[in-house]
Amino acid sequence: MEWLKDYWWLIIIVLIGIFINTIKALNKLSYKDYLEKKKGIKPIPYSDDEDDDWPSQPKQN
């Protein structure tokens, strides 16, 4: 751990670089484009009656 005392500034520089690159990558993402693409996708049909693993609830009197 002696090297950590000597080269702590290198670790800080690497972490700052990772942080800056993460921010740049997140800024390139466009949630508006994602939402526009999502509108064209049809949902998977799902029927509650088929393959129901949960037991049916007994009726309360």
C-alpha cells in the first residue's frame, strides 16, 4: 500500500476521467428518440386467464 501514498493523484485523475466520460456518454443519449421508437412497438399480448401460477382468491362473505 506504499504505492498508494505515492500515486494517489493518478487514481484521482483516472476517476475524474471516468466521471467525465460517463457524463459525455449520458449527454449523447436522447430519451425523446427512445420514446418515439417505443410508440411504434406493439405490446406483447397477455392474458390473465392462461398459465396463472397464483391460486384464485376465495370469495369473502
